[in-house]
Amino acid sequence: MTPPTRITPLETLTLLRRTLGYIWPYRWQIVVKLLLGIIGVSVVLVLPWPLKALTDHVVMDLPVGESPTQYPPYIAWMVELMAGMSAFEMVAWIAAASFVGIVLIGAFGMGGSQDRAEGQLAEGVDTATRSENQANDSSSALGGLLGLFEYRYQLRITHRINHDIRTALYGRLVGLPLPRFADESIGDAVYRVMYDTPSISKVCYEILVTPLVSAYTLMVVIYTMQYSFSAVPSLILVAWLAAPLVLGSTLLMTGTTRRRSTMSREAGAETTATVEEGMTNILAVQSLGAGERQLETFAADSDHSFRRFRFFEILNIIVGALRYVVVIGLAFYVFFDVANAIIDGRMSAGDYNVLYTFFLQIAGTAGALGATWFNLQNSVAGMKRVFDLLDAEADTDQHGERVLAAPPGRLSVEDVSFTYPDGTPALDGVSFMAERGEVVALVGSTGAGKSTLAYLLPGFLRATEGRVTIDGEDISDFDVASLREHVAFVFQEPAIFDDTVAGNVRVGRRGASESEIEDALRVAGAAEFVEHMSEGLDTRLGQAGAFLSVGQKQRIGIARGLVSNAAILVLDEPTAALDPETENALVAALAEERERRVLIIVAHRLSTIRAADHIVFLERGRVLESGSHDELMAVPDGAYRRFVELQRAG
């Protein structure tokens, strides 16, 4: 297994700063969410005071204004309204206020009896399904109409942020150079887009909303303790110490948590990759009887993923236990002081209700603050994986911004060399030129560098030395979209989408008409089998073209390239999976296409090669010979001649 990625505290802060940049467009919506959170906490902090008034002034029959503890200013004006009321009137007034409160904020008891607005999807004990809940993260400390409004408001913000991040990441993903797709697992990329991106929206609340709302709550609680309960100094001490003690208990384990979260996500990505590879190659798995072996591989990866996640969950349990130990210890510390104060008359019976609620708020708020940095470690692991992909060099980073004003007429490869990132040389000093009206064939044995050379022409790869030019201009100066609009590429194994025939061909040009699609299919030799399909152009081709043969897929791919109207068309082994009759028809049709295009064909079949105006024969990445078929065959001991004679002998 690959060793887990290490994230230093400094890198954590850098990732957080970058995250704020992505959240910045939603700053005002987050300010509204913050204000709603503060309103919700304020309501919760006010809730126990009417119960104190009911206990002290109705049940205990204490006159208003004679409670041993002072009401804080933010509630005193409400209590003063009850001065001179009878017990019945006080109950009626509090009942009326309670009814309004139920409509606006739901039930308003203490602890678990208080309503909250929140919703979650069913989730498993793994990062992937929990990430889906993060992608739909929303909650409110209130119920009722206000709680519902806050819940829906936050949900909309979360969805928008996740949409933006996932779109940016997917856009970066589809713009990566071809070698990156060879090096990276598709399953890992899917995991990053779907399950790592919610980390960023989660951080939005963990670093902007939760700390500020928690700090506000602690300030109000500490102020109230000092204002109303100064007779019990231990209460004030607990209010000041709760948050630092809980926060300190979690800081010791943040590094371990960060590493464990990274390991869990990487193991989850490996499991996703195993599923993706198995389903992509399902025919090979079934045909070779490798289903049992594939199942064993998946089971091992899945078990490894769950083991790593369980380690992460154990840390969560330990940190949660530490928080509870601190909170219970503080509660035990002040219990006897509060009991004595009530007995001595320094506090009233109604104060117990207030202190119970406030102590729950202190515990919850201190726990939330203490958990913030701890929970960030899990989010940071996902953020790093997202930013690593966003920072990867894309094709657009290797190209300029110039736009091809007119369809190009000449393509030149000038002394080009190419070495793969792992140090493997592929091309060495290759040069040739092709003009509109010409068919140029790139020929050579397997591993000669033909496909690598072809990949350089539309800019899939960038030459290590030398350059590729269009009408004398280096292709790296052109905008990628503009370049690919004029240089179309047909792969030897074309990708077929689960779409209609017309939809698959229109990948080459979105606005292609039905008649243009039919012409392209005819030239590609695909019109006949498409006509016999149940719904013609509207027939769906299944996942990865499951309903097509290899040759039919290749012809659909060729039609896709032809419909693009690109002035330069590169075909990689276009006749490899075709029967001789279809191949001859395609070669003849391509001969007609040369009048309006530059045609570059990677080929090894003699019938295709003979139709070329110019042949570039490669061996070990170098051009050994170039010329027409007749010119090269006239060389007595030429490499091309030996190549042809071997084919004929075969």
C-alpha cells in the first residue's frame, strides 16, 4: 500500500486559507447564516428565564424584584412587565409567550426536549456515505418556522458551494494531460470529486460559523454568570475554564487524527478504484474465470478501508470521552456549591433551571469549540486531496490563448523529441510535414513511437524538444479549445457513451445536423449496420457500446472524427478492427476527404499504408525513411521494404 500523505500544521493553515478563497463568493450568505445562528443561540439562552420567573414568582410566591439573584438586562425588562400581576395573570402571560415561541421556534424545554431543525441521509460507518451528509449539511438550533427557514437557507448555501467545487474539480480533471490518466486511477478521481469535495463546505461552517457562534454563546454565559451569580464564584470560574480545558484535551490528538483521516480516504479511494477497474474490464474478468480472484481483491480492499476508518472512529470516541470527562468533572466541582447557595438563600429554586440550561450550553459550546480543530483534521485530509488535483497541471496551463482564425492548411513536426515523465524515451529528432490534400501515414513496428507522435499533434503531449507547428505557428501558443476544434483525433479504441448513435457521433461536433451525421457514418462505413438497428440513429448503444462489435465501435469513432469538420484529422489505426472489404471502402472514402483536410494516419496494414501520399517510417522513436510507397519500395535493403515483405509473407 502507498504510504499515507503527511500534512503539516503549516500546510493545514495554508489549506484553510485557500478554502476561504473558494467560500468568499458566498460571504454574505454565510454572514446571514451566522446571524441566524446567533439569533438561535440567543433564543435558547433566554428560554430558561421565564421558567425561573414561573418557579420563583408563582410557585414560591416571591414578589417580582425580590429574587436573591438579579435578572440580566436582556431579560429584566420582560420580568418587570409582570410586576403587580396576580399569579394567574403571570401564568397566562407566560403561556401566551410560550404559544408564540412554539410557533416560531418549536418546543423550548431544556436539553433533549428542545426542538432542532436538521436532516441527514442514512449513512454507514465509512467516509464515503458520511461525505454525502456533509454535501447536504444543514441544521438549526431552533425548530418551528425560524428553524425551518435557517435549515433550508443553510442547505442551499451548502449545495451551491459543493456544486461549484465539484464543477471546478471535474473541469480540471477532464483537462488533465493524457499521461496523468495513465498514472492515476479513475476510481481515485471519482472518490475525490464525490467524497472529498464536501470537506470544503464543511470547513465553511467549522471555521466561520461554529467558532463565532460558540464564542458569542460563551460571552453571554460568562457575562450572565458574573452579573447574576456572583454569589457562587466557582460558577464563574467554570464558565471561564470550560472551553480552554476541553480544547486542550483535543489538541493532543490532532496530528494522529489528520494522518488517520488521510489513510481512511486513501483506502476508500483504493476500494472505489477496484470496483471501477473490475466493472470496466468485466468481460475479461468473466472470460478468464477471474471473478473469484476479483472478489477476493475487492474484499481485501474493502476490509482494509473499513479497518482504517474504524481506527479514525476510535480516535473520535476517545476525544469525545475526554470532553465528557472534563465536563462531568466541572459539573461535579460546582454541584455542592450550587446546592449550598440555594439552601443558604443566596440563590433561588428557579435559578437551578437557569443554571442547568446554562451548564448544558457551556458543555455543548465548549465541546463544539474543542471539536472544531479536531474535526478540521478530517476535513483537511479531504481538502488536500481536492487541492492536489486542482493544482495538477492541465492542458490549458501548457498552451497560450491565441485562437486559430482560419482552418489550417499545413502541419509541421520540427526535430521533435519526447521523453515520458518516468524517463522512458519515445521520440528522437522526428521531422515531417503534411499539407491539406495529403495523406501522411506513420508506420513502424510496435513500440516505434507512432502513437506518441500522433498524440503530440493535437497537444495531448508536449514535445520535450523541438516543436509542432500549424501554418508556421507553434501549437503551444494556441488556446486548447481552438486547437482541438481544428485538430480532431480518432483513437484506435474509441470511447462509446451510453447514448444514441447520433449522440455518440455528435461528440465530434455538437451542432451537427442529421444529414451530416448520416454522411459521416457513410464515409466511415457505418451507415449499413446503423440502418438495420431498431431505431436507427436514435438507437442507444449501451454502456461503453455494449451492443456493438469492436469494428462497429471503431467506425462510430471514425464518423465522430469526420463530422467534426476539423481541418487536420489524425486517425490511430483506423482499420485495425475492420474486415478487408470495409477497410478498402474506408480507404477509398478517406481519399475523398483529403481534398479538405490534412489526414494523418497511424497504420500498420499495407492496404491502408499504400493509399498514403507520404509515409514516415519510424523505428525506436527515430525516422528511418520517408517518402511514397513506391519510392521506399525502390530502396533495395530499406527498412520499409523489409516491413512490407514481412507483411506479404505473413
